[in-house]
Amino acid sequence: MKVKRKSKFHIPTRYILLGLTCLCVAAMFLTLALKLPMGPLNTVAGYVFVPMQRGINTAAGWVSDKADNLKSLKSVQEENAQLQKQVAELQTQLGTMKLEQTELDTLRALWQLDQKYPGYEKVGARVISKGSGNWFSTFLIDKGSDDGIEKDMNVIADSGLVGIVVDVGPNYAKVRSVIDDASNVSGMTLTTQDYCVVNGNLISMNESRVIEFTDLKCEEGTVIEVGEQIVTSNISDKYLQGILVGYIQTIEPDSNHLTSSGTLTPAVDFAHLEEVLVILEKKQVVAE
């Protein structure tokens, strides 16, 4: 049994061309008719083509509006990108200005400190690294023997004593601060000149930001108050006399009733050290 194939509908190419030609001729005819005086053909053309023209105009207007909006959006985006770039540049400039202001404040403080101890020749140095922990108990500076720095030279910053140089290289030096556990400084009260020993203590620094002093010997009837300044004494073997170490925070009499002990708030901010001054004289040289 044969299965009849369903024939596909096919329009010859010549008929398609003929139809398109007729359509073009009709469009030309209607266009011409619209230019002629009012008549039936003109009326028909008006009903057909005027709504079409309105639709085309509306569509063209919508597309034009969208194009304008896209153009405006692109302009706004470009302007926004430019503003963001300017904001980034201004933020960079602001950060630089803040850094420069901080450095200026540090240098001004060092200058004031230099004026506070005018009798000593000094050299400024920048802190380049420190030991582990939260405090600058030991640290390195960027000046060394090439700059005249020697072991046992005193180091100052902020309002007073930082510590002492314990090791020196050609272009660096290591400093041990007064808060380090291995540090012992012979001190005295500024007003009464009573002697004591200031001991570094990192545990008390972590707990209360204080270090300790012991063996404060006072004459009978002498009262030492909280806030009293402790400075380096004249009998210290390595520290120059009169450099501020800190302020008494607490004080209590010892069990022997002859001496007192307590805590001391350091004069230097050992959590933030950037610049220091190294006194280019040693106690032995001054004594000689």
C-alpha cells in the first residue's frame, strides 16, 4: 500500500516579486493621493495612514526618549566615575596630610624635649622595629656607630626617659626601655631628692600601665604625694641626672617602716614610639 506524501505549499518566486511590486506601487499611489485635493481616495488614505503615522511618530518619540535617557545615564556614569576618582585623590591627600601632621607634631615634641635638656648634644632617630608584645620594651633605631651612638647612651622621647642603648651596629642600635623586666634605674623624687629604685615590669604595664619603684628612703616627717615626679638620680651609674622617669601613682610604706614602695606611671607612651633622641654623652664621660 502506497502512502501519499503530503505536498508542500510553495509560492513561486516570481509571484512574490510581483506582490512586492504591487505593494510598492500602491504605497506610491497612496502617497501621491495624500498630496491631491480632498477626495474619496484621500479620505481612505487618511483613515489608513494617519493612525499608522501617529504610531510611527509615537514609537520614534519613545525610542528617541530612551536614547536621550541612555545618553544622559552614560554622562552621569562618566561624571560619577570622575567624582569617585577625585574623592579617592582627596582621600589620599588627606591621609598624607594627616601623616605629615603627625610627623610634624612628633618633631615638635622632640624639639621641645631637646629644649628641656639643653645641656646635652643629641641625635634624632626613627624606631624601625620592636620586640614581641604590646610595648616598646626593646626596639631598634635607624642610627648607629656611624652617627656617634655608643652603648650605654641615654634615650629620651615625649617628656622623659625611654631607656638606654644596649647594642650598637654601624647603622642601627638596640634600646632597652625602662619598662623592660631587666631594667633598673636609680631615681629620686624631684621635690625632696629622696632616692629610690625604678624597676621595669611588663606584667604591671599590661594590667595597669605602670611600673614599680622600691626602696624610697625619706627623712622622718617627709610626705611624698601621688603625682610626685621621679627623675634619674645623681648616683646612677649609667643614666644622666635629672631626666624625668615618671609620676608616682601609688605609694605605701614597707614593713620595715624605713622605706616605701609603689607604682609609677611612665613619662613616655611606650605603646606608640616613632621618633627618639639619643643623648651623645655617657654618664662616665660627664663624670670625668
